[in-house]
Amino acid sequence: MLIGEVARRSGVSTRMLRHYDSLGLVRPTGRTVGGYREYSEEDIRRIFHVEGLRSLGLSLRQIGRALEDPAFVPSTLVGDLIRRTEERLRRDRELLERLRAIDASAPLDWQGVLRVVELLHGLGSPHAARRQQAALAPAEDVPVATEVLAKAVLAESDPNVAGTLRWALARAGADGVASVAPGVYSDDAGIRRRAVLAIAELPGDEAAAVLADALQDSDTTVRRHAALAVGRRGATAAVPTLVDMVVEGANDVEAAEVLGTLASEPECADRIRSALAGELAAHTADSAVRIRLTQALVELPAPVASDLLRQLAHDDDRSVALVASALAGLLDDRSPD
């Protein structure tokens, strides 16, 4: 079969077939009397082999090695191709994210584009101080896309940088909740924790709804962060987790203060008092737990907590009794005459 017919049937141009010939990849078996290349069926099969390997991203040199070296191990080359392709995809995803960030920032000129790029580089620095500096000093005339800050917030492990990023996200505008909310539903507990902390600093009903979902999280730390946040917003659904925090001694002072805030509503005050009383009864042998619960009572309105504190002032545990007696006196001093 002559070169023109081979090109037509295989879809490989005559120019490329000649190139294959010059490299020794596919040399036609024969020549006509007139000197034209003549390909056998085996030559055509080899052409399709070459094209198949090219479709995998192999260079012509790699193809030549694969076809000629009897000791060649395909899995080695395929594994290398997989790694290179994954790296290329990673770089492409990073580029796409940068382009989207620039587009969302809507810079007016190339100077604005360069400022956004500088911010992205700063937030991606391996040095915590550089990341913090980038979050603190964005270009004033180029708004920072909340998606950029949200991504940085969800990835940041340094507590100081994370706090700065949450501050920057809160300043960025109303889209902050939507940008960071997917992190609350991540499979990674660390990401969920960072997301809840960030949303806790954002206003609005949307933030409150996402935080309420986080009260059911399987991770204890996520639930605690969410309970403090929604409790401060007046959500009584946080009460069980807040009481557990007092029992467990996990941010128990903050939890007690939030319980005190929620207790400004009479119905919730009775519920909180009952929950604390129940835990006191359940932990008769644990002095430290009972002291924390007793201390939490003083955060409640005096009419709600005074009688229970007076009972505890006669507790069999002398440490609990002394604390309760002092706190009961404190509530009496705080009560109106």
C-alpha cells in the first residue's frame, strides 16, 4: 500500500509518516520501482501502535524505546505518565483557581491583576509570617474575592494566621458564609473546625443556620465551637452541648457564660437549671465536675439558681459546699433589695 493510501486510511498525514520513517519508528517494508514507499500490513499495524502510544502522551523517543526494547516494562512508563499527568492537572487546577480569583476581584487594569497575584502568592507562602502579612495588607483599591480568603481559612493550621484570615474574611463582605460553608460539611474534621470558627465571626441568618447544622457534627471540637457560637446568638439548641462542656471542663468558663446569657429567657433558665441539677446528681463522686457545675449556676439569674446553691452549701463534699456557700452569698448581694 502506497503512502497516500496509508495516510487516507490511518488518518496519519503523509508528512508525519515520512517523519516516522526518518526516525526509524515505522519504515516501509518496500519501495516501488519508482521509489515510492510501500507499506505492508505489519507496517500499518505498527503505525497504529505508534499512534496509540502517542495518544497516551508518550514522546516519539519513548515510543521508539517501547517498540524496540525487549526488556522494556510498560508499567514503569505508564506509572511515570500517571504521575506527570497528575502533576499537570494539579498545576492546571491551581492556575484555574488563580484565574477565577482574579476574575472575581474584577481588577480594572494590569496593575490590579498583579496586586491580586501578589496576594495569592503571599497567602500561598510556606512562611506563616508572610501569609499573615498578606492577609493584613491587601491592596485597598482591589477587593479580595471571598473565595480566596475562604480557601486560605480552611487550609490554615497556624492559629495566629488563621485568626487574621478570619478577620479578613469578616471584612470581605456578605459572601463569606457561602464561600466557607462547604468546609462545614467536609470529610476532614480539621477543615470543619476551621470553617465553624470562621463562620462564628460572620453575621446573619445564613451563618446561624450553618452553625446549627454543626451542632450535630461527629467531632466533639466542632460541636463545641458551634455551641458557643450559636449560643451567643440566642439559640437554645446549644444548651446540651454547653452543659456537657461544663461537665467535661472544656472551655467551661465560656460555656457557663453563654448559658448565663441564654438564661435571660425564663423558660430557658429553668431548662438550664434542670440540666445542671441533673448533672450534679449524676456526678456525686466527682468533686471537680460538681464544682464546675456549681460555679456555672452563678451565671444564672438569682431567682433561678439561689435555692439550688443554698442546698449545695450543705453538700457532703466540703469543697462543693464551700464554693456553693460563697456563690450563694454573691447572688444575694447581686439581687435587688
